[in-house]
Amino acid sequence: MKDLSGKNALLTGGSRGLGPYIGRALAGEGVNVALTARSEAELRAVAGELAAMGVKAKAIPADVTDVASRTKLLDEVRAELGGIDILVNNAGIERLSLYTRLSPEFIETMIYTNLAAPLLLTRLLLPEMMRQGSGHIVTISSMGGKKGSPYSATYAGTKAGLIEWTRGLREELRHTGVSASVICPGFVAEAGMFAVYGKSAPRIAGETTPEKVADAVIRSIRKDVGEIIVNPGPIRPMLVLDAIHPGIGAWIFRTFGVYDFYRRQSEENEGESQKE
Ligand SMILES: NC(=O)c1ccc[n+]([C@@H]2O[C@H](COP(=O)([O-])OP(=O)(O)OC[C@H]3O[C@@H](n4cnc5c(N)ncnc54)[C@H](OP(=O)(O)O)[C@@H]3O)[C@@H](O)[C@H]2O)c1
């Protein structure tokens, strides 16, 4: 989709973290944006900011894990903006923790939020895009989906699922005018789900910015790129080595303190939840 101006996008996870950056990047291209998340006041504030950039911006609260809520969401977006040209599956949750310390209910919620919801929202929208003969689905995965980490195993499972789902779907959509891309950001320290820790990731793991993630979303649509890793540093050669010889990546991350970093954050979370 070379010219994004005047297109309509639905962005999940629009209330905070990386979502507002992606919303601003879309609005900067002249895209009208429907933002969704559960927190209405935050959504309205972001929508106000985007509208001031000269596009239509609508805040439509919804819980993406709820089946009725997803259908209602699409109906409301169509009523507010008309057809939907771009879906950005961005909403997601994470909790660094020993796997056995996560409740079965929380594991289920993470699977629904991170994996099932984007698949099902896309399933609702795709027939309309295919009838239009144009559209783009962008899904935010993570470096965690390329290389699973301890204390983050469930998250890694959901994010790896998004990568392979996008690969399959993208191939299936060839020659339909509709396409799919997946974005794999590395650690973002200044905004989003890891900002609460107030720390940088170890150098070897690489760190990126919310603006670069938002730029990657735009590039994936404009140039129809299947997968974008948003992470500086030596992560790509490490992934290649790891693919040839599984275990090398884990050895590197273990040796250079990445897994210790995750363990410390998970212990901090544990301390916090004991205070609650
Ligand atoms: N930050 C990073 O370092 C990083 C790195 C790699 C990948 N990612 C991925 O980037 C995406 C955005 O993450 P973030 O860092 O911006 O996280 P965040 O700051 O925690 O924001 C998550 C967003 O998802 C929404 N959300 C969560 N559960 C929802 C639900 N059931 N229904 C509707 N909306 C829901 C939240 O809104 P409400 O709570 O208001 O519903 C919020 O807008 C995620 O998919 C994440 O996995 C982030």
C-alpha cells in the first residue's frame, strides 16, 4: 500500500505504551485511526492528540479477549470511519515470572490477549479486506518470539505463534491485494510494558525506541515487508547461529547476563505481588 493518506486503520493497544507512538506515525501519514483498549480516558486523550494532527481519530473502548466486544468494536469502527484498510494488532501483556508462579487463569489470559485475540480479530476483518482487494494486517510480536527467554516462556510462546501465523497467512494472501506483516521489537526502555523497571537491557540483547517500532509499522505497510526486527546490535547473527546450532543463543544470553536481567525483574515482580 504505497499511499496511506486517507486510509482507515484500527489500532489495538492504543491507550498507552507503544500504541500512541504507532497512532502518531499513522496519523502522520494521513491515516484516520480508530484506537481501542479498555481504558477509555487514556484512549480519548490519545485520540484527541491524533485529531489535532488533522485526521479522523476515534476512541472505541473494547476488551480484545471478549468475543462480543470484538464484533461490536468492528461495527463501531465501520460506523465511525467506514471500511477498514489497516489493522494493527498491538495490544499485549507480559509478566516476567517463574512459569510455575503464574496462575493457570493468568496463562490463559495471556494466550487470549497476545495470540487468540489478534488471530480472531483478523478473522473477523479479513473477508471484508479480501472483497475490497486491498488491506494490510500488521501484528506486533517481539524478539521474545524469535528467541524464548526464561521467566518469559508463556509470552515467548504467544509471540512465536504470531510470527509463524503471519508467515502462513501472508503466503496464503499472495495475489489477493491484502497482506500481512509481523514486527519484532527488541527491548524498549522509555515507554511500554518494560518501562516500569526503569532499566536498560544488557547490551547484547539490544534496545530500541518506540519511534523506531512505529516507523517499522509504517514501512511494513508501505513496502509490504513480511517481517521486521527492530533491534540494533548483534541479534541477527546470533539468531542465524542459533538456527544452525540450537543452544548457542541461550549460551550467549546466559553468558552475557540477559537471563540474569530477566530473573532479577521476575524477582522484583514477585516482591511486588507479595506486598499487594
Ligand atoms: N515495550 C516493549 O519493550 C516491547 C518489546 C517487544 C514487543 N512489545 C509488544 O508491543 C505491544 C505493545 O506493548 P507495550 O509495551 O505498549 O505494552 P503496554 O504499555 O503494557 O500497553 C499494552 C496495551 O495493550 C492494551 N491491552 C492489554 N490487554 C488488553 C485487552 N484485554 N483488551 C484491549 N486492550 C488491551 C492496553 O490497554 P488497556 O490496559 O487500557 O486495555 C495497552 O494499550 C505488545 O504486543 C508487546 O508484546 C513490546
